[in-house]
Amino acid sequence: MYSGSSDGEGHEAPARKIPPASSMMWVRNLRRFIGSGAGLGSEALMELETKRILLDIFKEKQQKSNEAGTIPSFYKKKPEEGSISHRVQRLAKFRFLKKQSDLLLNADDLDAMWVCLRENCVIDDVTNAEKDMFSQAFPVSDINGHLTMNYEDFCHIASVCTEQIGPKCRRFFSPSNFMKFEKDESGRIAILPFYLYVMRTVSLTQARIDMSELDEDSDGFLQPHEMEAYIRGLIPNLAQLRDMPAAFVQMYCRIAAHKFFFFCDPHRRGKACIKKVLLSNCLQELMELHQESEEEVTDTEQAENWFSLTSAQRICDMFLALDKDMNGTLSKQELREYADGTLTEIFIERAFDEHVRRGKSGGGNAREMDFESFLDFVLALENKDTPEGLTYLFRCLDLHGRGFLTTADIHTLFRDVHQKWIEGGNYELCIEDVRDEIWDMVKPADELKITLGDLLACKQGGTVASMLIDVRGFWAHDNRENLLQEEEEPEEE
């Protein structure tokens, strides 16, 4: 009647159904207990809170990604001050910079490397005995120019330095570094350029670490107060600035930092890229103040170095002398006395129009030049041959804001120079001849107009600008042959 065997092989009992875990009472109670955080230790609570935060962040990003579609994210909000992400970022930055600083060679390491280089190199083709005689006969400065090493010496010195200093000096002894230097006919390089390369690399790396520590928002840029703090930290290490009066330190840092922003922040965004600062000539000029002996630096060199104490005091004295009413700003009338009044009226007017912001009252007489604008003004006039200085001046020369100068503009600009020239008792000259001479000097791509690019390309843009804004600049150009002859005569004597 029934199919299948009598022992029950063909009949299977119905499988027992196990209820899902979520429906069990004890599971629900346990999850409720854990979810409330009751009974968990501080570490477990922290782990739970971290997972919740990460989950919220993931959901938020996923939601934004869905809303944005295919448009990529180009803005990332900076973490709020005091938040967990901000603290983690600062801690990670501190540890990274600390690690990079530990990998640098210190002063003792550099001295040890120099000893290794001198003891394991050769002096041209002389023997060791001759080397000792050579060392006794000539001063160290003369010997250094003759010390060389081939690639085998280079590898040997690398091993010696690694044993004495440690593995952190190994990266300087790579084959690619050896190939960077000029070699003689025997394939050897001089040790002095190599050692200077190591010193400069260490110095720039240390400077980048120091600047990065001051970069509060870690965006790779320094704001004015951060750059001033960096310079303030350098003052004790710069031999020529150690005796600076304490009351003048703040003003000095303000003046010194402004040159960095004039050359490294051309768009006037209020922040300078750290990489650009490190590669600029400004930093090299600042580091020249390391020279210990006062005899090594002449008064002329101190005056020409913007970062010297002499130059900073000169700038302050100049501003105070021009500020007759002592209100902290310069009017057009006061600025006309700059450089003994040799600048033209039209240039002063244009400098105020282009580079001086109008006062809060909005009146025409309210526009006066503050100290920062005065520093830009002085930097532009003292660096006319640089792209940054010439860009500043070209905006003043471009009377109509068209981006180029015409023959009419040149005539208008030089008319004031011509007037001061005649008032100074000089010979009569033809404005049209000067205009034609300027055109011949620049050789513009378009024969009818001169652009900023033309002035930069002709390599005489600074001279042209001086001829159009300063009667003293035109006199120097007109007497250039006599001035050149006067410079050559002392050299012959």
C-alpha cells in the first residue's frame, strides 16, 4: 500500500525549523544592552564611537557622491579647530616633520663628512707624500680647489662616512649625484662643490621643515605672520643680526617678510608658496647674513642687501622723513619728495591709482600710501630689472589700462622727465628722438605698441622704465658711456 522499504529508508522526518537570531528574546536584549553602552569599558566605548563616526562619514560621502553625480570634488573643507580630525592631522604632521628632521645631517655630521672627503681624495695626480708637502706649502683655501675624487674614491668615501656618521648620509653618495658635477679629463669631480651641494641641500631641507611647522593650516603656503615668525626664529643664528635692538625686531621682520611676498606672491593673495620661497633668491640673500666677520661685508653690500640691518633702518628712516604730518601714511605731495624729487608727477599719480587703496571715507583726498604699499613701491624701484618689479612699474606706465604702450603714451610719460631735465640746467633734447630710441631698445613684436612681454624680452625693461619715470634714470642712461669709463679706471689702477 505504501511504497518504500519497511526500515524507513525512503521516509525522511520533516527538518526542524530554527528561528532567526534576531527573533530570539535573549539576542534582542543583548543587542539592546550593548547598544546603550552599558557594561562596556572605556576602550570598548571609544571603539564603538569611532565606528559610529566612521560610518557617519562614509554615509555622508556616499550621499554627496550620489548627489554630485559625475562632477569631481574640488573643494575639501578644512577640519575645525579642536576637532578630532584636526588633532590627528597636527599629530601626524608633527611626527612626519620630526622623522624628516632626524634624517638630516647636523653640524658635527657635516664636519665629519668634510674630514672624510679631504682625507680620502687626491690633489690632481700627486702622491700622498707630495700631498702632505702640498698641504704644508699652500693655505687651505688654495688646496680645496685642487682636491678631487673619481667614482671609486666617491664610493669609498661613502662607505667611510656611513661607518662614521650613519646611513643618513648615504643618499648623497648616489651615482646620479656624482654625475651632476663637472668632471675633468680623468673623470674626477672636485670635492668642494660636492660638499657645498650637501650643505645647501641640508639647509634647504631644514628651512622647509621649519616653515612647514609654522604652516598652521598645512596647505603649503605661509601667511605674513607665519613668515615673520620664521624670520624671527632665524635672527639669533644670523651673525649680522645678533646685535639688533629688541625694539626693532618686530619692524625688521615686517620689512624682511614683505620682500618674500613681493616676489613669491605676485597675485597678492596674502600667502606665499613654501616651495617658491625656498627656490627664490630672497632666501639666499637672507642667508648671506650668516657671514661672521664684518670685514667680509662692505657697507655697499650691506646697503644693497634688503635683509641687512642697515637696509631695514634705511627704509624706516626714509618713510619717517617723508611722513611730514606723522600720521603713518604718505600723501602724494609727501611721496613726491622721494629720491630728492626726481620722480615725475604723472608716475606718482599712476602709482597711487594702481597700487594704493582708497581710504574708508571714500573721498578723493583720503587715498594715502601705507607702509606696506610703500615697501612695494621701494622694492619695485630698486628691482626694476626683475619681472615682479617691472610688472609693478608697467601698470603705472600703462596710462589707459590697455596692456600696451603707444607712441602717444611714451610722449606723455617722457614730457614730465623732459621738464625736470630742462629745469636741472641740462641741454635741450627732442622728445621724438628719445621715443624712437626707446622703440629701438625694445624692438617690440608689434611695431605700433610695446607690451610687458616686450620689455621683459628685450632685457632693457628696467632702463626704459627709469627713463620714463625718473630724470635721474634718464641722466644715467644719457651718460652711460662716461659712467662705464669711470668704473673701469679704478680697476686698471
